[in-house]
Amino acid sequence: MAKINSGDTVIIAAREQTPADIKSGLYYPHYADMSGTILKVYDDEASVLVDRETLPAELRKRHEENEKAMKTKWLDGLSEEARNRLTGAEKKFSLNYAILVAVADLAPGEAKRITPEELAAKEEAFLASRK
């Protein structure tokens, strides 16, 4: 693989897990075909911020449930006055999903671009939520 740097978009290889992977914790079968952005490179390892859309369905569901629970806990811990002072941007709460993988398991990826149809659907859903 060519040299990778922070900010590069990558895809994680699909392959069988080996005993060495289990020992190192750098590869699990559910990592296969996930894509994301390199956060930092450490010699032969890299941390990858995974694109939420590429998480397996069960994992994405669990991640979103945890995110919702943590947001609720955080908001419940604030006083009513503090909650009322929060701006819309401050109320957003998003958990990142980052993993540590071997550089050898990474391949260059393309930035995920949405289609005009996907954009229109997202816009329509957003506008419906504002009503």
C-alpha cells in the first residue's frame, strides 16, 4: 500500500481473521469493507474514523442506541436553565466510531459522495422534521 496520511479516505480489507489478529486486536471480521478517514498513523497501525453508513446494520443500530442514551443522560444531567441556554449546535450529540487497524489492511478509498436522489431525500426528511 502507498503511504497513508491523516485525512486520507480508506477502506478496510475483507479477509479471514488470523490468530495474530486476535492477539493484537487489530482486525475483526466485522471490520471488512468499512470505510473511513485516517485520524492518525502510528508506524504499522492507524486509527480510522469509520463512516457511520458503512457500519454493519446490527453494529450501527447498537451504536445509535448508545448515542441516544448518552445524549439523554447528558441532557438530564443539566439544569433546566442550562438546557434552555443551549444552542441547536450545542444540543447535537454525535458519537464517533474509531478503530485501530494494521496499515496493511487498508486500501485507498474514495470520498463517499451522495447521489442527487439521496440528497433530495435527506432534504425532504429534514424539512418534514422541522414542521
